[in-house]
Amino acid sequence: MPVEFLGIAATHNGSETSPRSGAAFDKEYTLKLARAHEDHGWDRVLFAYGSGSPDPAPAAAYVASRLDRLQILLAHRPNVSYPTFAAKTFATLDRISDGRLTVHFITGGSDHEQRREGDTLTKDERYSRTREYIEIVKRIWTSHEPFDHEGEHYRFHDFVSDVFPVQRPRPGVSFGGSSAAAYAAGGAEADIYALWGEPLEKTAEQIEAVKAAARAAGRTTPPRIQVAFRPIIAPTEELAWEKAHRTVDAIKARKESGEPGVVRRHRRGEPENTGSQRLISIARSGERYDRALWTPTAAATGGAGNSNALVGTPETVARALLDYYDLGVDIISARGYDLLGDAIDFGRHVIPLVREEVAKRDAERAARAPRPLVEAGR
């Protein structure tokens, strides 16, 4: 099966290791970073969502209108707009991008973060809402006749959109989470299920949970699996590990300085979302796993999102990614701490190695596949 690579479409040059040098939305940097991904073998970039961050939809439209090949993954929280409005926004963006849009629906793992924008539902209620929201958006994308909806969270009457996506039957839907409620919702509705990078054994367990949820929802084909990492690469193993330790030192120094936006801040000391809890638990159990997984970056950020590292030479990191590919992961999400430089380096030195080996394995698998019998006389 083919492998795809997802990068980050940051709107400024700041990261956990260094403060941004300009505005929260730096138009020139946003395009420069996206173009670096397009020019160095990446398939798509994520426009992330935060309560106080620049709106990702117009940022995505800006980039899509200026680049020809790079695909867009747009993060969206259902609490910020009604699904009828959102479906039109997504369809318009798919038109602007000539069919390059996928939407990543975020349920929200922190009550504090959700309440910043007026969302007071409980976690279970949020998952119920997200599932209903996705169902509505899919129907709007594909329905040319007006319809009514009377659901638990949304009610409207006689709605039909006048703007439809380029993609047929619709754009892809991405979803993530590590709780039973997340598996149930994403297993039922997602085309892509996104996980944060964990040890191979635990990743395999999560993949099976997603597949089980998809079967329980009556699906015959489960979502594709995406796993996210923070690669730290260098020409030698020694240099890579030196770089890794410098990276953690820089994260800790920024955290101690009290600069805003350095790490995820949890109101009760521990994160509420299962994914971050898992990352912290894994970090407490050990620093190194499998071929190259390293957890101190996750520990230093409090399990903030995609935060486990893969450390080593490009060859080592490529082999580590192939281990996940062998589990059934075919979308690799990766971003470094020097967003621009690391995107270029990873694209130059890691992506070609992974693609080459995947192509070789696929060819070998095809050669081993049984050939259909030829009827006599033909």
C-alpha cells in the first residue's frame, strides 16, 4: 500500500524550543513553510486549531490558492460553528484547492480549552456531538435536495447547499483520539484515524481497537491509520542524540522562563485527555522504546499532542517508520522543532528512503500474490 507524509502548516516560526519572531499569522512564513513541504516530497500539511490561534480555514485557502500539489488537512472543532455553515466552508475550500482538502474533526480533550470558546459540554457529550456533526457535514456534501435534521445536538429544516466539493463523493474525514469514546466515533465515521506516536506494541493495540470499533459500526473497511512523531535526525547517531538532548534542554528552558504557549498547561496538573495521559505514562515507564522512539520530549511538554520523538540518522528513523508501516500505518505525520529546516531535511533524507523501501515491499508482495488461473484454450 502507498505511504503518505503529513507535515505542519504553521502560521509563524515559533516552536517549543524557540519563540516566534513575528506575528501569530506571518503570511510570508506560512507560504514559505508550505512551499518547502511541497518541494520536498510531502503529501499534505495540517492547519491546526487553537482557541486563540489564527483561523486555519482562511490560512489554508491562502496556501491552497498559491500552491499546485500540496494537499490540505484542515483541523476543525465542531463547537465553533454550525454544521450547515461549516460544510459550505469546507466545500468552498475544496473548490479553491481543486479537490485537495481533508477535514480533521477535533472533539476536544480539555474542558478548560473548550470553555475558552463557550463550549461547556462534557467529554462524552462532545464525542456524541462530533459524531452527529460529521454525519450532517457528509450529508450536506452529497445531498442535492433539501432535508431536515432533528438530532440530539442540531436541528434545522429544509437545508440544501449550493456549493459542493470537487471531490466525489466527498472530501476525506480525519479523526483522532485514544479513548473508548474516540474509537467508537472515529471507527464509525472516519476515513483516516490519527494516533500519536507510541511504542510499537501499544500502537498495534490502538489499531486493533479502531478496527474493532469500525466493525461494531458495521463497516467492512476500517479507517486508514496515521501516526505522528517529532523526528530528530542528524548525520550520525552521536550527533542525533546530542541534538535530542539539546532539544529537551531548550524546551525545559522555555518552560521555566514562563513564556506563554511553550507547553500545554493543565488546570489540575494532569491532562484530561486519554492521549496525553498515555504519553505521560509511557514516558514514566522508560525513555527509549523499540528502534528509535524517545519520550523525554513528551515528558517535557506534559504530553502535549504530537510530542514523542524518533531519534537517529535518516536511515535509523526511516527503519523505525517502516516498523510502523508493517503494523498497518500508511500515513506518517512528522514535524521537527525548527519547522522550516527540519521539514526540508526530513523531506530530503528520510522520505525517499521510506518510499523506496515501501515500493520494494509492495513489488515483492505483488510478486508473491497468487496469479488467477487462465481458462483452457486461452
